[in-house]
Amino acid sequence: MFSNQPLADRLRPRSLDEFAGQEHLVGNEGVLRKVIESGNVPSFILWGPPGVGKTTLARIVANRLERSFFQLSAVHSGVKEVRETIEKAKSQQFFGKPNPILFIDEIHRFNKSQQDSLLGAVEQGILTLIGATTENPSFEVISPLLSRCQVYVLKPLDDETLRKLVDRAITEDYYLSQYKIRIAEYEALIRISGGDARKLYNALELTASLEAEKESGEIVVTDEMVLGHVQQNLAMYDKLGEQHYDIISAFIKSIRGSDPNAAVYWLARMVEGGEDVRFIARRMVIHAAEDIGLANPNALLLAQACFNAVNLVGWPESKLILSETAIYLATSPKSNSSYIAIENALAAVREHGDLPVPLHLRNAPTRLMKDLGYSEGYRYAHDFEDNFVQDNFLPDQITGTVFYEPGRNARELEIRKQLEARWQKIYGYKKNNE
């Protein structure tokens, strides 16, 4: 007999020492562990993928500090529930009792007015806010609230941690430990989990329960066995629609591959499945910059307009705006030259470190700086023909390095001609990347 309580809940850690992974946060020298041990915990936001311990960490903090713990889900709660919770927190402010902790799961789903309702309570210390989000808080959390919170980034669990979780489950869980389970192969469990402990436990428990129905002896878990059970019982395994990342991946790859039909199909899958329209719109903004870029700069403008519009219009009208944008992006010319350029530049920064800014490019707001040669020899481009001056704008150690290579599309071919003409004036040859 298996419990109705999911394995992930049964094995939820209750202390930092039981917590798996996130060594950079909760290891012996982890920054969050030090904050918790100090007892002076500020409001903070946990940003990371599903199943890496955000809710668990919030509960551990509350238990460790012996604080009252309130939990809200942004999916099911609004301003009314937030205000009611704040009133409950206020009622506990007596005899020096520490302020309660309010944990808000999926805080990125709160709109501006809902987040505004938290500001006063956080600022006045009525409660300590812990938010959890799978989305970049820079985009989803309003600036006044974000400025009052620390942000801690959680990472997907690595293979070694996932193996330890499996071993712990089959030996420590009350139900699994009653069966003779041996893990012959871990790869399928790890691959299915994608760094998500909840997915890992779901796959393990599903496999064990189905095998227990037909095996009376030892259960030897193999990759073939795991894949077979999970694929045949996808609805049971994927209760929370965790194809989320696979479908958005298919959507973006279809746009990148210039297939508007596939793009609209995967968009429809997300829309029908209740995906957050802001998540879809934000991914199209990223795609417009990364995969279309300078081949069609208007794509980024349209994607940004789409993001703003879906926030303004709401559902269900947003589907029209999303569809128009997805088709436009899919049928646009593609270029990843901007993406490659910044990656090349970052590689140079990491290789060479902080190279000094050439003196003629430095700012000289004071007499001393001018005397030291700051800004000396700088030539103002607009004083020259075609607003172009033959000069060096890189540190001496990497002069002449090419980070941006124009793509092979109509607009960037024009950019290539301009750059080659300028490089010929400076270096005496045309080829931009020679």
C-alpha cells in the first residue's frame, strides 16, 4: 500500500542539514545559512526552477526562527487575502513577539496592485516576506517591493544530488522501504527529473508502485522500466502540467525555424493549458533579440508591444496579440549576430580581465584628471566626414578584435559594407573579420 501523500511531501526536509543541493546558499559557508543563523532575516525572494526547494526553504526558515508562518499562493489569492493575512500578522504584534513570515508561492503571478498591497507591511516590519518565483523577479516584481527584498537564486539539482535523493527515498521512506528496491540504473530517473526533485520522486514512486503490483521479490529499477512506466502513465505522472518547459521550447524552436504553423500550434497548446500569457510574451521578447536581432530590429519593438498589450488587455483577447506576434516573428529573417557578439565580448573580458580604459576615452571632469592626460587626444566623430573618425576605441591589448560579425541578411549586409569601408580606412583592408 502506498500513501496518498506524495513522496516529495513525505520526504520534505525539516532542517538545513537535511536540505539537498543549493550549497552556495545553505552549505556550511552558504550566504543564506549565515543569514538564518544570525536570526536577522530580511524579506527575500527565492528565484529558481520548480522542485528545487523554494517552499521547503521558507518553512525551514520559519521553524528555525520559531516564527508564525502564513502561506498564500498567488494563483488562488488576491488583495483581499493579502490584507487579511496582514491583519492577522498585526494581531500577533505583542510582548516583543517576532514578526510572522508570509510565504507567497509564484509571486510573479501577482499583479501590480496585489504587490502594492504588500509594501506597507514589509516596510513597517509587520511581517517578513518570502516570495518564490520561477520567473526573473526583475521583470515580475515591482521595483519598490524588489528593492526591499534580497534575491537568492536556486539552481537545478545536479546528478549527484538526485542520486542521493533516490537512495534516501528507498531507504528512509516508510512505504518504499517496505519493498526490496535496488536501483540498477539512475540515468532515466535523472533525465526525466530535469533537476527537479518533485519530478524525480514522482517518477520513482510511480515506477515502484506499478512494479510492486506484479513483483513479490526484489524490485530492480532499470532505465527501460522507468521510461516505460512514465510514458504509459504520463497523465498520472504529470499532474501539474509539467510539460511547461518542453512546450515553450518547441514554441521558440518553431519560431527560430521560421515555421508559423508550428509556432501557432504550440502557442495554442500553451493557451489551452492555461499557461501564463506574460510568460509566453516575455519569451518572445527574448527570442526577438536573440534569434532575429538586427535582421529585423522591428521584431523586438513588436514583441515588447505584445508584452505590454497582454498586460493591458488581459484574457481572452490576449490570444490574438500573441498569435499575431508569433506569426510575425516566425516569418521574420533571422540573425543571432548580436547574441554571438556579446558572448565573444564576455569571453574576452573573462580572458583578459579588467583592461584599462585608454586615456583618450576617459572622462575628465576635474583639472587633475585633465593634467593626467584623461580625454587628451579624443576626436569628436561628428567633426569628421560621414561622422566617422579613424581611432581606436578598445583597450590597447585587444585592438582590432572583432566581436560582431554581421549576419547574412539584407539589413546586415548593408551594415557589413559600412564596417568594411571603415576598416579599410583604418587598417587598409576590407574584410571585417580578417
